[in-house]
Amino acid sequence: MFWIVVLVVMMIVLAWAGLIFLRKVLWDAVHQNLLDLEDNFEGKVIRNGFAARPVFHGKIAGNELTINFSTAKSGRGRKTYIDISINVASDFSLTITEKNWQQEQGNDSPENACELVTNNEKVFYIMPADSAKVQEIIKKKELKDILDGFKNLAYFFIGQTGIICEFWSDKIDDDTAFEKLQPQLEQIQTLQKILNK
């Protein structure tokens, strides 16, 4: 009986160690990807522990840029998110969220939201719908064009505190490659310019 208990404990410890090792390998790959951003966005990657998630602090067009990561439960299990914030203030507040993502969160129709359907049939909620500025913005053709280009957008917020947005990822080590992150950052900048015209 003693040896069975020892064997079970050893198997649990090995499984736990294996999971930690896999997590470390995953975040090592993400860390390596973020190092490619350092040269292009005047930044630094910070990682505070053995299997910790890395954080990138840099600049984009002279504004402070932060990229970090989070996870949350959704209707389809756990999702990993790429969290991007840019310290560029706006004189109004607006939130854009993808309808499919909202429904996964169990929120079929957010309060005070209008729907925007892009040319590729993607559907986004834009809030607050009762804002005259939002009503003006949703008529812009270039807004539909830029939203069509976003992949896996959970939400985009712009306001006096800056831009905060999240993109969900099923393959975080692939989605943080420079070839994917750099165009995504450019899309965010383009969207910010469209909204502030």
C-alpha cells in the first residue's frame, strides 16, 4: 500500500512538473517573439519569473505601448488574450467589440450598442449608440475596411485614458510573432486615426 501511495504522489508531481515545463516553453517562445519588437518600438521585455508571462513596454509613434497577456474562461473553455494599451488620449469614449466574442461571453446584445456589419460580413457592436460622435463614425467607409482586417478582436476601447484592446488567441506563440504583431499594431494606429478624424 505504501508503494502505491508513493507511486501516485510521484505521478502527480511529474505531471505537475510537466505542465510547468510546457508553460515555461510556451512563454519562452512568446518572450523570444517580443524581443523582436524591442528594436522596432523602442522597448524592453520584462519577465519576472521562471514560468511567468512576459510584458513588453515600448513606444509607438511617440506614445507609450504596453503588451501583456491574460487568460479567462469563455463559452469554449479558457482563452488567452493579447492585451495592448497605448497611451494616446481621445476627447471621446468609444468601445468596439466583435459580436461573436460577445456571444461567447454570454452577452447577446450589450446595452446602448449599435451593430456595424463590415464588407466581409463581420459584425461589431459599437458603443455608446446614443452618442452623436459614434453615429458620425459608423458612417465612415474606412471604419468598415479597417475592422475587416482585425483578426480575433475581443474589444477595442478608446477614451481619455488612451487605447485598451484585447485579441484572443488559440496559438499565442504564433500570434505574437513579429510578422503578426507589427501589422496588428499598425491597424490599431490606423483605427485610432480614423476615429479621431
